[in-house]
Amino acid sequence: MRLKKERIATLAQNLVDRLTEQQLIHPEAPKAELVSSLEQIITEELMVEDRLDVEVRQILDTYKAQIEKGQVDERKMFLMIKKQLARERGIIL
């Protein structure tokens, strides 16, 4: 999942606004600081998935010959490997 910085900032701002408006949180830190921290957390979580995708592509390279011959569906194999690695590592996608 790839989001632009602006989208992440908007998402974080909206989340903090809604949680505050509904009185689900009562921030002790300034709102801007909370939004900034949330942006960083979201970005870090998205980077986990990006790193997982890179690793899956590296694993897929070992099946390159089968993929080129049409013996293996690349997209299906990508999703299977990604799901398996995520499960093994406790990553929620």
C-alpha cells in the first residue's frame, strides 16, 4: 500500500480530530505533536509492508524459470508468499 506524504498527513489529522471530537482521547500533548507522531507511526507501518514486498520479490526470483514457462502464476504466487511471510512474522496487512 503506497500513500503520499500528503495523504498520510491528512489521514493522521482526520484521525486525531475525530478521536478528540468524540472524546475518545484527551491529549495532553499539543495536537500538532500528536498528529506528527501519528504520521510517523503510519509511515513506519507502511514501510513494513514495502520491505515485505521486496523480500517476496526476491523469493519470486527463484521461481523465475517456472513463471516464464507459465507453470506458475506470478501474481498468485506473490500473494501466497506474502501472506505466508506475514503470518509467520505476525504482520497484519
